[in-house]
Amino acid sequence: MPNVAVVDMAGKQVGTIDLAESVFGIEPNAAVMHHMVVNYLANQRQGTQSALTRAEVSGGGRKPWRQKGTGRARQGSTRAPQWTHGGIVFAPKPRSYRFTVNKKVRRLAMKSAFSSKAAANEIIVIDAIKADAYKTKVIAEMLKAIGAEKKALIVLPEVDAKVIKSASNIKGVKTAQVNTLNVYDILNADKLVIVKDAVSKIEEVYA
């Protein structure tokens, strides 16, 4: 069972916490995590690229010259793909790149991501994050004190507007609640900063 120190906002250790073996101590499945990352990135795609086919470009209603007798190749329209200003063959059209992943696979990927972070000592448990005002400086100083100055994912037990807004100005720092976590953000972060109350919620959901 992984054991992690619990620190306060000043970086001082105030206790320890045992993380659930079934969530933070399994053998990470790299293939499943990769599948979930591909799924996340595919679902982010806008799919808004579009081009005009020969039926949609303007002009080309008249046959440019008669069918036979000119010595030139037969042409039916000046908007065929081989003409300048002609339509695009198999033109891309707006589409969705979304695909779904089975629930069991999603759960395994999340537990694998948590376990890989725990194995690499990249999980920091903090007893509480308190922001009395919308102050980026408060969160920045906290991250510096606990050694998570670069890319960090702060996991909150519930929505805290002051913490979320204060952290949003810091480059490389993201915030999430237990119900909005995803494998991509977990793996992309150098440090996973979890509020102590959020740990029990994660274990409740994924154990």
C-alpha cells in the first residue's frame, strides 16, 4: 500500500496517508493508457475542415467547347477538378472524430495513470488549499513550497472558484475535480497535487 506524506500550503509535513492499493498500487497498463490518450485527443478535434466539390464551386454551367472536332480533350465543365478554380476531389467535410471507450477500460486506464504517478513519486497530497481572495500569488507560492512549480494538476474535492481562478493564470497549471479527471491530464502533469479530501473520493469512485 503506497504511503505518501501530507503537507500544508507552506510545504511542511503534517502527517501521512495510505493510498488504496487497488487504485494507486496496480501494475500500470501502458496500452490502455495510450488508448485513452488517443481517445481524449480525438474527442478534442473540431473536425470543421471543409472544401468545395465540383458541385459546389461557382461557374462551370456551360460546356467549354463542343465534344468533337476541336482536337482537344473532351470537357464538360470548367469546374472539373483538373481545371484551375475547379472543385476538390473527395473534398473534406465537417465530421466528428469522437469514439467511445468501454467503462472497464476507462477505469483501468485511470487506475493505471494514478499508479504510474505513485510509483514515480509524483503525487503530492496537501491537507487543504485555502484562497481567501482571487490571488494568483497564493497558489504560485504554494506550488513553489511543495515543489510543483512546473506542470502541475491540482485535484480538488469540489469546485472552488477562488482556487480555480487563481491557478488559471499560472502557465502549465491545471485544476480538476474528481469527476472531471482524465488520463491525459494526469499523465501530462509533472506533479499530481491532490487535496486530502479528494483522495477518499478518488478511492471511492475507482476502488
